[in-house]
Amino acid sequence: MPPPRLDSYSTGVTDPSAKLHALLAATLLGLWSAPISAEGLSEVERALGSYIDAHNEQAIELLARQVDINSGTMNAPGIRAVGEEIEAELDALGFETWWVEQPPEMERGDHLFARRRGERGQSVLLIGHLDTVFEPESPFQRFERYGSIGRGPGAADMKGGNIVIIYALKALHAAGALDGADVTVAFLGDEERPGKPLSISRRDLIDAGKRVDVALGFETGVIDEGVEYATVARRSASEWRLEVTARQAHSSRIFSEEAGAGAIFEASRILSEFYEAVRGEQYLTFNAGAIVGGTEVEYDFGQTRGSTAGKTNVIPRRAVVHGGIRAISTEQLERAQEKMRQIVTRHLPVTSAEITFTEGYPPMSPTAGNQRLMELYDQASRDLGLGAIQALDPGQRGAADISFVAPFADSLAGLGVQGQGAHGPNEQVDLESLVVQAQRAAVLVYRLTQLPGLQDAR
């Protein structure tokens, strides 16, 4: 039976331009003020599009082979096998390739990096990932094609995006447009469940981001009611842990000076005040994902599961709440965290509580540089005859690896294939979007590598 019709993502998009920061605006606009090609595509750019058109079936075949190799985040050999096939493609394009091995205790796959060194134009970093959410025990393992629809584990997120990267680079190589350019490619092995600490698992990606002018992320693209979007900003993603203790006693004494309010009432008080006092800022969200409370409480933060026991006539002595928080900027995140800390300190009688915040994905804040990069991508798409691209509402996307480099390089994301059902047993990819997104990416990278490098300007 064929899969259901491939519908577009529902996004609820709004224009985030009012939120763009003025940071670096003068420098960026000074470097990028002149249009690249007022008359449309150059001869080289037309060659890029033609190459990708002519090699569409080969791109689909490579995607099918990649999908058929299981590379769940915990399947390190599978991640290496997927990466080695990509490594061979990059070697053939003249890239220097190397693997960044993760510490054994992380139990994660390694990262594949590649670089062609050059001095011309903007230096560019292209970001993908090798892993999927589907481990070897998943029944969803194989690629199937139904005309212009491909179905398979990771077909859209993000093996399809990886193929966009490869075929954009193959087109640039065939046109001789990689010669003299400085292009780095990073394929992470643990994007779906990053190894901790992030300071180690994302160290090499951050180092790459610090030395380039532009970073491009190839997670799935978004289309809604015929309008296509790219991502100029996305929110952070991290966790918080609330642990409450109280005095266990007979419930007939609850609220007395000696017995106090109990752990569950204190946890409830804190959550209620979070809702009233912290909620409300645009793009700031926080969620209490799990809560356990009683006289005996066990909770595993790593597995996000726990158990509890209590009695209706006993004041509970412990409660645990495990939640997440997202913010559009570091400043917004820190402001929210401080409000939460202050609320936690105002204990009910005979209770105590502590909140801790764990490391996570940083925000990809909106900047003038990101917006200008979006405009260049939009212009490339228009010149290719592929229509306009708009900036996606940051509230509509989750965190991604590009956020780690966004503080250092102008960044744009959501440049991968379009699809549906990511992370589910009916994940699908629009195979026609392979051509479209690869053409857009190839022209954008080509144009960026013709512009003055910001590192040189600094």
C-alpha cells in the first residue's frame, strides 16, 4: 500500500523581522549592498542547476542506500558506515576528510568533518548529521519509493538534507567553482541524542564555526500552503530540575507550625508561580514534563521516568519535577532562569526546594547578518525560477546543531529537503525537493564564495 499523500508542514508563520538585532548591520550591509546578479543566473550558476537536474536519479539512489543503513544514535557502527559512504563522495571532490572520535563513555557515534581550503570569498560551513531516531530494533528500516515520494527512517531528517549537501558540492565541483573556495562540511553523529557534556561533543563544531563567515544548516525545509521558509532564528533547548523536600508526618498535622505544608504543596506553589510570573515573553516557553511526589520517590533524569508511593494520611516528604525551557536569546534565558530561582527560594513552611538548570542547545538569535543571508538565499531561489523564500517564525522550529555556531558566524537553517512525519514510522521525503534544495544551496554557496570574506574585513 502506498503511504498517505505528502502534505506540507503546518507552521503558523509570522514575520520575525521586527525582532532582528542591529548588531553588525553596518558591516554586513556595507559588504553586501550590491546585488550579485541583477540579470538572474550567471553561466556558472546555470551549469550548477543543470548538473543537479541531470543527476537527480543518482541522488535518489544515494539517498536510498543511506536510508537502508541503520544509523540510530546509539548504533555507532551504523553511523560510521553511513559516514564512510559520504566520506568517499567528499574525497572524490577534493576534500580533506577526518573523523572526530567521541569518548567511549558517551556511547555515541563519531563526527565526520571535511574541508577544502581556499582564500576566495566567504568561508562557509555546511552542517548535517548522520544519525536518526530509529535504532536497530525499530521495525522501520528500509527505503521505499512511490513516485516522487520516498519513505524510510531518516529519509527527511536528515539523510535527505545530507544528500542536498553532497549534490550541491558535486555540482560546484563539476563547474570548477570549489577551486579557491574555503568550504567546511560537518556531519555530526549524535544530533538526535547528543553526548554529554556538550562542551566535548560539540567542541569541534564550535571550533569550525569560529573560523568561518557563514554557517548553513540542512535540517528539513518548511513549506506551508505553498509558501517556503528558511530559518534565521531558533530557540534554545535545555532542561530544569526541581527537587522539593519536606517533613513527613501524619496528615492530621499538615499546615501546622511543626509539620508544615508538605513537598507536593510546595512543588505546586512553585509551578503556579512559574505560570503567573515567568510566562508571557514572546518565544519564551517552559514545560513541566514529569512530576512525582510522595513519601518514597525515585526518578531517573536520564530516562525521564520514575515511581512514587504515598498515603493519603501521610504528609509527602519529597517531590521532583523535570522540565524544559526554550528562549530566543541568551539574555531571555538568563532572565527567565533568575525569575525561577527567586520563586523557588520563597518556601512554604517546613519545606525546602532547589532548582538546577542543565546544559543544552543555545539559541540561534535573530541578527541582521542572518536576515541578510536569508535575503541572499531568497534571491538565489528567485533567480533559479523556484519562487520566493520567507523567514520562518522562530517559535516553529526546535533546536539544532547550527545553534552552537550561530554566535560566531552568520547562520541560516532549514535548507534541507521537504517532507513529513519525521521521527515517526511513516517518515517521508518529497524527492522533487532534492533537486530544488540542492540547486538553491549550490547557487547560494557559489555566490557567498564570490563575496568579500568577513574574517578578512575584520
